Amino acid sequence: MIVKDPRFITPAWNTIIWRYMTLEKFLDIMLGDHIYFTNTSNMTDKNECEIPKRNQKQFFIQNDEEAIIQWCDFHNRKKSSFINCWIMNRFESYAQWKIYLGGAKNGVAIKTNIKNLITAVNKTRIQSEEKIFAGKVKYSDYIKADICIEELITTKNHFYAYENEFRLIILREPEFEQDLNENKLKTVNGIYVNVDPLVLIDEIYVSPFGGSYFRKILESTIKEISPKLTSRIKKSEIKDS
């Protein structure tokens, strides 16, 4: 379940958040009743969950064995950490449509708020299950606090500040297995976490680039999968052809 933790900054629960996606990814949520957590080592930003360059000199100032061990531990923890990302924004974003559809015309955006997201996850999980943390991302090329996995996973370079990102986070302890008489880190690409779509979704925005035919297909599909969500389908206010 999602738990509060002082190591992470959680915005107000009524904060509006968005997730832009292709139709395939949206149907994966609807048909599977789950959301996907990506392994941080698979993110397109290769600096994701890495020690910022401005901290590296300070980190290795003594160039001792302990620092090297700690560096390796961060690397292993990066490959054992998983995130599900949302955009904090009061309004629909033209730029986010372009970025997340990757040139495609058809897609959707889920509009919700932090309370709905947390409730949708917790409703399907029990107390004894794996903990999920929630926190907003800070944008900086330097970490002032102690370097730890919690700081690394919620700090991104200022180049990405336009994202205004909020994350759900799973931190697992690295696991190793014997491979050719050597310890090899066990890794998985991602994790599915169950959610209740009816609780999660406030509104479903249709891509402004898809046209009326795509909207009809989307409405028909949602009516078949989850009829109660058909009234939450909204036409994008962006007019762009």
C-alpha cells in the first residue's frame, strides 16, 4: 500500500495530475486494472537516479573503498527501484500530448488528483503487501541533503523542470543470484500494481489530433469495458490539426 514517509515530499491531495499515453497503454490499464512501474534503469534520461555531477567530486573526495562500495550500492538500488510517473498541472498540456504520443495522433490523457491515485491503489492492496511511496520530483543539478536512494529517485536535472512530475515509488532491496560462480544482480523491467480504474479516473481526455472517428472508437471501447466511465470522456480543448 501507499504509505507516508518524511523522506518524500507529497503535495496536497487535491493536486491535479495527468498521465498522457497511447491508446494501447490506456487499454492496458483498463483491461488489467493495473498501472505499470518502470525500472529506473530503463528510463530514457540516463542520468535518472544517478549522483549529480556537482556531488560526485564531494562524494569521492577521499577516494576510499567505502565510497566505492556506496557508489556500487546506489547502482544496484537503481536497478531495483521502480516508478510510476504523473504530471502535476491544473490544465491540459499541448506539449505533453506531443511528447507522450511520440508523433502518433491517437491517444488519451487521464486526469485525476493525488487522493484518487492513492485511494485507487490502496483499495486493491492489503497492509502486509509491499510499500509504495509517493513524492514530487525536485529539479536540480545538486543534492544538498545526504546522498541516498530516496534523494536520487526524486531529483532530476533542471532540463526536465517543465515536467513538474509526481511519482509513485517502489524501493526493493537488491537480490543476487549465482551466475558462472559470480553474484549477478536479479533485475526485472517493471512491476504491475493493481488499481481500481473507477476510483483512479476523474476524466478521460481524447487526443486533440485524433479526430471524431478515434473518439467514436474510444467511446465504444470504454462502454464495453467499463460503462460507468463513458460519462467521464472529455473532448480536448486544444484545437490543432
